[in-house]
Amino acid sequence: MASSATAGGGSRRDEENRSLPIPNIRLQRLPHLTDYLQNLQTHANPLDNSPFFHPTHEFYIPPSDVVLRRIIHDITDGAAASPEPHPAYHRAGPRKRILFDPSHVRAAIVTCGGLCPGMNTVIRELVVGLSELYGVREIFGVPAGYRGFYSSEPLPLNPNMVHGWHKNGGTLLETSRGGFDLDKIVDAIQDRGFNQVYIIGGDGTMRGMVKIFNEIKSRKLKIAVAGIPKTVDNDVGIIDKSFGFQTAVEMAQQAINAAHTEAESAVNGVGLVKLMGRSTGHIALHATLSSRDVDCCLIPENDFYLAGTGGLFEFLDDRIKNNGHAVVVVAEGAGQDIIPMTGNSDSHVQEKDESGNPVFLDVGGWLKSELKEWWAREHSDQLFTVKYIDPTYMIRAVPANATDNLYCTLLAHSAIHGAMAGYTGFVSGPINGNYAYIPVTEVAETKNPVNTRDHKWAWVRSVTNQPDFGVS
């Protein structure tokens, strides 16, 4: 599909959102400013004149380059010939023509929600990429999350200021939950003259981004809104993984190593580690596989029970008899349905935080207490030790490791290229190892649970030899 608009054209530059002329592939509609604005001027990409780049024909990404969401098919069952189309997404990267004059860009960057390794790296690379790649000079950080748009003064940013930010954990822009007031946010964006907004946050933040994008579109403003999904739990759907996840697994493994040492050094010792994972157990799963010292991995996607045949107590009893110790890893969202509620037992309304996320009961503290009570009932004449380690806030507050730092750079630069080209209402992320632009509406609605029927979970069970707790 060739580009159709010229430098002064008012029509869309290409027919990007039509179905590709390839059987069974459906190109997902990617919002663009020309969807609702006419006669927009386009500009040559300043990378043409960069001393660091030598653009060739293959350097710029054409609209016909797509990334398939599904790349594995069983050709014997007719899947390849199925009438159901396979979704595809526009490949991320620099475009030959851009929709913004870099000298007129005022960019805003905001971080929302909880901390995650790599947040400062993303901020740094957005600033450096906008400045060094495109020559943008007006870049601002919005302090304290969404509420910062209307309650704080924006912080001017430049490459010198953010030079060493990637070496720090957390976010130097500060963050918060809640504070989402759509009219105030969009009014502030409009009043301050921002025409590119980069939003870094999790699923709740992405849902807020959908509303901001729609409101900007309804006002017919020339403002590109780009998102970079952030969740240390790796529970964002469609993309391969979220930034900070590799660092979180690495740090979680250190906690497991400490728990194993404690358990191994005690008589009938149990090392209990609670890891992040409100609705998904990816950190617990990957840390278990990389550690190989874990005897049982408990995640939200797989129910478990304590007493009786095939329960956790029976399994640990056998493991302690054979090995003298055991290590249990539990994700924070696991076992919520079997933890006794405290306070008003008549209340069936779960408490929520400012972002609307449910406040979970402490599965780690509860499990530690249950283990002690179980041992006292069954083996009161024997020594028993439970060492409980909760590294949650340590893990999410550390700087990103080398792998995540590189990943954050590619995410940030992909977002910049997309926004400069006039795409909006999208997030950047890898799909099957290739960076793509994904409509934020899809990302906000799609989850990424652990599939307990696939090979990876079977591998966990083969490594730990843990029970299936009655799962067929």
C-alpha cells in the first residue's frame, strides 16, 4: 500500500487501516491524526540529515510492514486456511514523512501508578530521543501522575538534566494513583500547548489514556497521545513482556536464594517468599524456573488448598522429611479466596485503592501463621522454623538491569517515531520479538494470565514436583 498524501495533502498518507491483500490477515486499525483533522502539513524526517544515521530505502518503515500477533499455526488442522483473519499490527519505527515540525513540538511525559524498574530509563530515553533524534527543544515532565497535569507546574527537561536518570530506581518525576479528572487533564494539556503526550503506566493508566485520547479527538486537537505500558507483574496483554519484568525476576531470585539458605540452615526449616503478582503469577513462575531451589510455587491462576490429601501441608510434610527443608514461593494475589476475612464479615465489598485496584489480603503473613499452626498440631515435639521474606518494594524500586535498560530505550524511541508520524492513541511494544504500534483500546482491555495448561507451567511442576491441587 503506497503513500497517497503529499506534503500539503489533507488525506491520510496511506490506506493503512484497510485489510491487507494477504489471505487471512487483518491489519488492526491504528488511530492517526488525519482521521479527524484535514489539510495537515507533512515534513521530511530530520533523520535524513543526522550525522549519525545514513538512511537507506530500508531505513524507514513503510506502511505495508506489519507484525503478526500469532506466528504459530498447526497446518494440519486447517487453521492456516481458516476464514477467521489473523490480527496484525503496524511495525514500529521511523517514517519517511512526519506530521510535526520538531521546532513546534511541546512534549509532556507523565508516569502513573506504582513503581517499576526502568521508569527513569523510559523518561530519559524519551527526552534524549526527542531532543537528539528530532531536535525537539520543549520537553516537560508532569509531576505526580495524572493529577499533576492540573495541580503542578510542568518540569522542563533536557538531555543534560536526565543524563544519569537510568541509574536510579523509581521515577524522578514522582508518581501517584488516582487523581484522574478528564476535563481538567485535557484542559491543562490544551492550555499549556502540549501537542505530544507520552503516558507511562499500567492497565488503569492505559484505561485513562483511552479517555484522554477520545476527548482530544472529540475536541479535534492536533495532539498525539502515545503510551508505554508499565507493569512489573507482566500482566499487560498482546505485548511479549512489560519493561522491568526481567529485573524483577532477577531480584526475586535473590530473595529465593536467601530463603533457601535460611531454610537449609534450620531444623525442619521452611523459606517462604511472597512475590509481586496481583492477578498473574509470571514473576513467581519465572523466578521459580530460574532458581531451581523452589519446592512449591503458588500463583493466582491456580487454586490451592492446605489440608487433606493432595494439599500443601501433606506435600511439605513429605518434602521436609526427605530433604530437611522446603522453599515456598507465593504470588501476592494467590489464595485470596481461602484467606479468612477480618472485620465486618457481612461486608462483601472488597476494599480498593485510589486506582480502583482491589486491596488484597496478605497471603504471606497468613500462610506463615497457617504453617506454624499446622506443624504445632502435627509435630509438636519437633523443631520447626518459618523464615518469611517479602521483597516486594525492594524489587519494584531498584534500577533496571542491562536487559531492561535496552528494552526501555527501544520502547521510548518507538513511541517517539510513532507520535512524530502522527499516530495517536497507541502504545509501543514488542510482539513476537518485533516492535509494533498497538491501539491503546486493545491493550487496556487485554490481560496476560499465566496459562497453566501450557508447557511452561508443566515445567514448573516437573521442577518442583508440587501437587496439582486437584486441577485436571
